[in-house]
Amino acid sequence: MFRAVLLFFVALSFALPVQAEVKVEKTAYKGWNNCYRVSNGEVELIVTGDVGPRVIRFGFVGGQNLFKEFTDQMGMSGEEKFQLRGGDRVWKAPEDPIATWAPDNVPVEITPTATGLIARAPVEPLTNLQKEIEISMPPSGTSVTVSHRITNRSLFALEFAPWVLTMMTPGGSEITGFPPRGTHPAHLEATNPLVMWAYTNLADKRLTFTKQYLVLRQDPMNSEAQKVGLFNRNTWAVYLLNGEAFVKRATADPTKTYTDFGCSFETFTNNEFLEIETLGPLTKVEPGHTVEQVEQWSLARNVNLTQVTDDAIDGLVLPLLRAGRTH
């Protein structure tokens, strides 16, 4: 009898599903010895500890890195000037050639958590700002919550916004959406700004507009800089590369002021990368206080855009946006 009961429980233990978990492991990566890998077995992120805070890799386990890497800057640290490097970072907006481009080339403090980690940089001597990125990953699925924070460590109130820039691997296409469209004369009110820079070129063949969407193609053979911005309460972008999709989502507040003529979203490309950018509201930050821009990231496989039409894009991105929600 005892043997039968024992065999029953042994069989039951093999039948039960293995509980997935999030693992945080210190690892070397591309010349840096103090990186940290966050993974639930399906997707993984690599966060640098020797510089940053930066997320230098995001992808399926064993798969391609959807984030850009500047090969000649991997494994380096201590440079006097800011280095692009690649990956995901947090900046101060509006853009300032000195304060925004403050170097992030020194080691950061890494604190593991139950669902990921926090990477916190020292206070920047040029700005008296302190930046950190927190990763929170569920035990299964591809969705990740990434919180980007900037704290004012000066003695005076400073006005700025958190600005999150994610550099994508070359060769893909980005899709972002406008606020809900309508018809005339049923809808007479303005819905959102579409913002240009001095070098913006709306005739650029990399750029395609439909009624509901903006599509920007990264072209390694075109070195001309291109940038455009807009506001959308539900800010999002999808980057398609080699049959995989990176989805980035954030929420904007239309009652608050945003920099660059009201942008919650900006995108930039040249021949080396494409950058997906979200911005928080412009805030007067008192000493010791923090502003935060929270993004939801997710990945998908077997995703391809066959036509650049509203219907085709609807069929591709709407399921991705629904699947990428974590709350």
C-alpha cells in the first residue's frame, strides 16, 4: 500500500507543470564583466553594470538582439564624452547639448529584486541628476515593465521631463499610430500635433503615412538624419525585424505640458539605427524628488507586414498591443 501511494505522488510530481521564475544572474557581455541578465526562460534582458544605466539587449532567449549595439563601443568605459553604445537609456528633456548629453560611462549600482533589478547611476556632476532603470519581468510571457527615473539631487528646483530612447538594430521598420481618426464635419476639433525638426523631410522614402499610422523604415544605405514627433495619449510603437516584433507602450497625459511642441513620442533614424522615444510631461522637480517614465515592452514571433495600408497594419499591430498589456 505504501509503495502504491509513493508511486502515485512521484507520478503526480512529474505531471505537475514546472513553475516558471525570473532569474537575475551576473554575467559578462561583449567585453563588460559586470552585466546582469534578467530572464524568465522565454525572453531576456542584459543590463550593463560597468556603464549606464542601460539595457543593452532585449530578445528571445538565444535569439537576435532587437537593440542596436555599437561594436566598437562594447566593453568600454570611462570615456570623457557621452557614448551612444546602443540599447535603451533615459535622458533629460528638453534636449541640451551639455546637460542632456552628460556622460554615463561609469559603473552603476545594481540591486536585484524579486522580479528583476534596479540599475542606479551615481549623481551626474554636470547636472546633479541621478538616473535609474528598474526592470520588472513576470515569470512567463514576453512582457516587461521598464521604469525610467530621474531624481533631482541639486539644491534647487529644476524643470525637465524624462525622455526614454531605445535604439533598434538596423534593417527593420517601425510603426506608430495617431490618436483615433474621424470624419469631417462630424469631428472638427484638432486631435494631436505632428512635429518637425529642421532636418525633417516628409518626402523621405523611408517615411510612409496612412490615415491612422506612421511607418518609418530603417535603411543602412541612407545616412540622412530623419526625425518626427507627435502626441498620443496611448503612445506606442512596433519595430519589425526578421519576423520578430518589439512593442513599446507608454501612457501620456493630455492635461499636462510636453516638450518639443507637445510630443509624447519621437522617432529618429539614420544609416546606423532607428530610435523609438517616449517622453513624460515637463515637471518642476523639487530637490530630492523624482520623475518617472514607465514603459511596457513585449516581443512577438512570426510577424510580418505585407502591405502598408490601414487594414493590413490593423491586423498586425492591434493583436500585438492587446497582448503586450501587463495591467
